[in-house]
Amino acid sequence: MEKCTLKTSCGPVVGSIENSAKIFKGIPYAITNRFEFPKEYPVWKNELDATGTKSSGTDCYQQSSFPNMNVPTNEFFDKEYPPQKLFEYGDSPMCLNVITPLDAQKCPVVIFFHGGGHEIGKFDELPYGTSTEYAKRGIILVSVGYRLNVFSFYDGQNYGLHDMLFSIEWVKKHIESFGGNPNKITLMGQSAGAMSIMYMMYGEKLSGLVQGAIMLSGGGVIPKIAGPIHRKEAKEFWERVAKEANADSIDELKNADPQILWYAWHSQLSQSKNKLNLVQPEIDGDIIPDIPQKIFSAGKDLDIPVIISVTSQDLLAPVMFKVALDYAKRNARKKRNPVYLAFFDKALPGNSYKAFHSGDLWYAFGNMDKAWRPFEENDYELSKMMIDYYSNFIKSTNPNGNLLPTWKAVSCSHNGWRLFDGKSDGYIKPAAGLKKALHSMLFDPGPL
């Protein structure tokens, strides 16, 4: 391993050099106790080993933390994104990876938030955790860990969203010493990570911090039936969780065995009729100030350029498709910042599933040489095209640059979706895209 040392505003870090990029793993951006808000991690004097040889940082307690609980996992995704390391888990999982060009100077920055239904996920996971494709294009990639499940949601405090906001502020404050431009930050997320970006856009917390957002399988206003609810509506649920965990106070919950606490949450969640609402951040009057539909209708959400992508075999694909299109059409109608829509319809080689939920991640980050799938030249070409478009957007909030065909934003006269299928260089009309999404949900559902 070739190592590199960098003096940063948070302390000296030792990383590794791979594929003409510098990779710094597991840098702590905050510290906290259970059910408390994040605080900045103290500046360190001695060199921080960010090579990943000793530790690649800490992730949040989640289902895989407790294999003895005999709760079934999704075997498909366990195979799809195999671990690159033995994961460490804890109450303070605020770590991130920073991947930079070799001679980074004033580079634009993209901050990535992983998916996992707000329940699972890791910041160092394949395919995004060590992707060097953006560094090759002069961009710094930051992949962020944050709190999940009961450790994020308890009592409607949205600790995970607070972690994300804190990480963005950390990047704004420290990324210049990594060679980044703090005034050119773009957010990127997939699934729950994309939804979290949308939730943060409902309030004012992101104002002045970011220039744009890329949301994969999670952009738009989620329907009320599956969206966030007020803290007061979830009060009884959290009382049941505390009771099952045999805790009579918040102090007892803070000190409870994490396995007991997680299982109490999981058990009560499985018995709840409104499970979809309870695995979303709650309307806290702070980060999410009000019912999203009200904020959306009033046009009070953050107005920045956005890319929203949906896969044809997505989770609830027709819903994903409709909310993204509604969001784009609203922005066009109100003459707000542009929204660029993408429809990913590439069948991945290796099994019978096609453009499944999260299948676009391999193409969006290009870590295909680390995948088990027998990717072919056509897959690599599509990946390059997608990353080139996304890179242009990160640099200028416009995906086009000199690329052809031109990717048009949704307007009052154009509502086509840029089609990424490895076959076509054009668009798919909303009716055709929605038909594919409906067919997928009814007759050809993905692994979820």
C-alpha cells in the first residue's frame, strides 16, 4: 500500500493512494452519546490512520450487528454488496471517507448519503465507499455515515438527519484543507439517503451550504401514507418500545444494551399498522418543519438545481416515478431551478433481475471491477456516460458540458426522462416510463 499524509484543519491524516486518487477512510466528523445531538470531534494532534488497515471507522448499530437475533436478512443484497472489511458498530457512528484527486486544489465536492431504508447501511460499503471515478474527473467524493433505526428516530428527534447536516457543515469547514472548494458542494443520495436530502430541503438548514442535489430513487414528495408523521402521533409507539426494553426513563434507554433496544424497536415496528411512517424521520418542527405536502404546495422548500433518477424495477416504482415527475413539473411551472429526470432501465448481467432498486449504484460510481457480476463493455460505457453527466452537474449544476445528447431539464414543453439503458441515447416519455414501472411492480418486481 502506498501511503500519503495530509495536514488538515482537523488534524494530520494518513491515507492511501489507489487508482490515481487519495483515499482517507473513517475520519470522525462528530461525536455524541446515545440520543444526543452531534458535537464536533476534537482536533487531533497525532496522525490519524485513515488507511483502513486498522479501522475504517464506526457504523451505526443495525440488523447485521446482532446475528444471534435470528432476524432474516435480504440474501440478495448481502451478495450484491459484500463487505470490504469487518464492520465496527457503535452509538457514535459519525465517520466519513474522503476521496480526492492526487493534486486536489479548489475541487468541487459531492457528499454521498447511503441508502438502507433508514434502518441499515454503511458509509464504506461497495460500490461507493472507495470509488475513485469522481476523483479522476477532478471532484472530491465524501461518503458519510449517520445514525439509523431506533438510534436515529427515538422520540422523533431525527438524530440521523442532524448527523447529515453536521457532516455537511463539517465539509464546509474543513474540505478546503483536503483540496476542496467549500463553495461548490453538491449532495448525492440513494434511496433513504436521497429521501433524507429531500427532507432536509423542506426546511432552511441547507440554505447557503449546497449548490445542488442528485437524488437516486428517492426524490420528490413522498405520499402521506408512507411519509413522515408528527412526533405526537408516534408517542405511543415509542412508549411501547421503552416498555419492551424494560426502561422507565431516558437514562435507562441511554444505557440499555444496544441489542435489547434494537430488538424492542424491531419487535414493536413489526406489530405496527403504520410501519411505513415509523421508518421515516418525523415532523419535528425543526429540520422537517411541517407536513411535506404543505411545504411543497407553498413552495417553501429549498430551491436548487436537482437531478432525480428512478430505476424501472424500483421499490414502488410507479410511486417513485410519479413523485419525481410531479416535483419536476412543479418547479418548471413555478419557474424555479431546473430539475433533470433520469430513468435507469439497464438489466444487470448475472441473474434474472433487471434494473432493480440500487442497481444503478454500480453505474453511478463505477466500482465494477470489485463486483461479482460479469459486467461487459456496454456496462462500462453506460457507467462512464452517467458519471460524466453527474460530474458536470457537480461542477456547474448543469449535467451537459460538451456531452451529447443534451440532457434537457423538465419544462412546460418538455417532460421526457433521460433514458439510461445501454441501448438508447435518447429519452423516454412519461407514459412509457410509468407503464414500465407499473409492469415491474405488478409482474416483475425486484429483489425487494
